[in-house]
Amino acid sequence: SAPPASVLSKCNNVELRVIDVGLVDGPVSYEWSGNTVRLATSMIHGGTKNFCTGNALTEEQVKMCIDVGREETTKLMDEMGGANVIMFGEVGIGNTTTAAALIAALTGVDVATVCGSGASVTRDGINDEIVARKIDIVKEALDFHSNASSLNGNPMQALGAVGGAEICSMVGGMLEASKHDVAILVDGFIVTTAAMIACMIDPTVSRLLLFSTKSTEKGQVIAITTITEIATANSIPVQTKPALDMGLRMGEASGCITSVPLLRSACATISSLATLNDVMCLEMGK
């Protein structure tokens, strides 16, 4: 058996890289994976901090993780000899809470409108107590950061206050992909949050975003709406309707990779499909 990203990448012929930007228990050896799983050149040691009692990340750590995302994105594109599309995913526990905190901090929306059930859903359905606890945690975090109002629209400060290493790294990767005019296939809630932050830093990132999957987390809608507003304010057309709506909760870019056949079909249609005029010219040529 293998995790979702590995299984889906293999069956869809997608090149996969997993970058360790900082496990709580420290770095481990990944030689067994060949070049698929590797340590970042710079890492967070000991995990991020409790954002209810202090900043999750220092200013230096935020910049470091963004730089790591840029470096790893460039490295992968060099290894592939270039790329037309790049996908981002994440592996993290509790990071729907982090994403919800970032969206609430950066947009000023009510915390309850961005907090969902995350991975806590079971066959018995949503546990309302867990959702209520998540709302309380995010409110506690924003209350602690008494300058929370200054986080609104300030992505670097918000990433330090309530962010995560994986989200910072994805922001950096998206900024680098945009620099190289590489399209970005966006996964679910957490990756959409990173995309929103990347657009806040550089609005031109929005021109390259393709949303692969509708998240079960209601906060994704707010993040996509914010991206749309940023793009519109900068006269950038943007596609904001996710291609898939399957109730996915796996993370790991599973929605992105699942949507790859649709993207390939769309590209083939645009590049190769005959128009009515083409067909009529052929018939007249007969």
C-alpha cells in the first residue's frame, strides 16, 4: 500500500517530489525513496510554535520557508527540463486550523465562517464539538495577537503570527512558478489559502491559477473570492470554479492529481480540435 499522492501520481504519470520542511520530531533519512522524498536545504526544527501563546514562526523562519519553496520549485523544473504545469500539495496534521486562522486574519471575516470539520469527519458525520473547539482556538489565537487588525492584508506578518511551514513553502513555490510563467494547479482548502497569500504578495500569480477541486471546507470559498477580488482589481482574468466536486478530504495534492486527465483533455481539445470552419474547408476541398 502507498499514500494517495504516490498512488495517483503513478497512475497519472505525474512526477512527484515530497519536501520535508520541518517535522516536529526532527529530520529523518529518506535515501530509501531515491529522489522522491528529500530534506529541504533549510528546515524548521521542532515544528511551529503554539499560535495561541506567541508567533507560530519567526520572521526569519517565514522568509526561509518561502525561499525553500522557491528553491525546490526551481530545482524540480530543472530536473524535468522545464514544466508547463506545477501542482502543490501538503501533508500536515491540524493545518485546516492554520489555514482558517490565516484567512480570518488576512480578510477580517468572522472566524465561524472559515472553520470546518477538517479531517475529523467520520462515517458518523461531522462532530460539532470539534468544529466549535476549532473556532474557539482560532478566536483565542487572534485575540492573543492583539494587533490582529494589522494582520488584515499583511501576508508576511500573518504567516509569522498564525502560519505554518508548509503553507509558507507553497507560497514561495507559487511565486517562483509565476516568475517562470508556469501554470499552477491548486488543490483544496490549504493550498487555496497559500494561493490567496501568494496573490496578496504578487497579484500577477492569479493569472496562472487553475482550481482543481472544491473543498468540503467552507473557508475555501472565501479564499477564492479574495483571489478574484485581487485579480479584478488588477484587471487580471481568473478562473475561479474548481473542476471537481467530490467531497475529497485527503490533501497531498490528491485533487490536483485526480484532475490531471481533465487538464490534458482540455489542452488537447484547445490545440487539436477541428473547428466548424476547418471541417467545411475540408469538405469544400473534396
